Amino acid sequence: QSALTQPPSASGSPGQSVTISCTGTSNDVGGYNYVSWYRQHPGKAPELIIYEVSKRPSGVPDRFSGSKSGNTASLTVSGLQAEDEADYYCSSSAGSNNLVFGTGTKVTVL
Amino acid sequence: EVQLVESGGGWVQPGGSLRLSCEASGFTFSGYRMTWVRQAPGKGLEWVASVEEHGGDKSYVDSVKGRFTISRDNAANSLSLQMNSLRPEDTAVYYCGRGLTRIDYWGQGTLVTVSS
């Protein structure tokens, strides 16, 4: 049950794109298409932005997209906006109804 | 409107116990697996425990196995986390969430502080 690996930080100017990676193993990210992404603003609860690798919940803009290749999942935020400045976490099923989160990435909008 | 409201957090000495509750409304509670996630101060999210829709299947992160017990009361639309033998490293904001691989609704969190 080791945390998935994310870069500590990422940044971009308004309107640009930023991509965050989430690296696990064949026992989690690589073994299941149950990768989700969450955005968390300071002092707030996380909010779901991507589930099942690339699906967006109702109300989440299409600026957010997800993908997966092997043991690494990725989140791309296009057209960066000030409100996108937050912490981002991936999660993955790890089998047997276990879940593992990523280490988190702080996104800064320059 | 889906709402999850946690309660029961507070300060406790190492070795002590606390029971967290999460009251759910706005959806058919018995139709969803429920989850507890925690976040230590300034740290990332950590999955703690999950229980299936009818309360039978339960799963836990290794660090809390044997100390924490997740349960639910579908008649009362309530989720609980009994925490025993608490350690300083259990200090965190505890969130309840709807779902597991897709946690689509979260409570506001309740802070648990374990300190002497």
C-alpha cells in the first residue's frame, strides 16, 4: 500500500496547459482502470474531477482530461484558470477493495 | 442535494479512543459503498477504510487494521469509524466519502488530534 508517485509541483500561465503524472505499479494503476483525480483547494474537501481514467463527472469542464499508459496515469488541465491553483491527487484501486492515493501535486497558476 | 456531515472529532491522548460519525442525506445511502479518508496536517490524502453497501465487506489500510472499525447503519443513513489505540500519527482531518474508486461526494471533515 505505497502511495502513488506524483511530482510535488507544477505550474503554468493562464491559458496554458499543465500535465501531472501519477506513477504506480502493475498492482494498482497498471492493473485497473479505476484511476481518479481530485482537486483540493486550501482548507476544503477534495472534489472529483476525473474517474475511471478519463471520465468527467457532470459539471466538470472538458478542460480536464485524463489518460493512462502502463503504470502511469496523467491529468491534463488545459486553458489554466486562476481557480485551478490547488492541490491535485490521483487515486487508484489496489485490488480487494483497497485504494491508494498519490502523493499530491501543487499546481500554481503564474 | 447530497450531503455528508462528519462529527465526533476532537482531542484524545495516545492510547485513547474516538468514534466518528457521518450522517448522509440526499441519496439512497444503502446503494453506495462508503469510505473514510484522512489527511494529516500539511500532508496528502490517505485512504483509511471502506465498507460495502450492506455492511458486510470491510477493508482497511494496513496501518489501522486491528485498531479501527468501520460500520454503517443503513436505517439511520449513518457511517461510523470506531478508532481505538490511537497514536499521534493518527492526527488528521477525517473525511467520509461516497464511493471508493470514485468518491464523488465528500464531507467537510472532522479533525482528530492525538497528543499528550
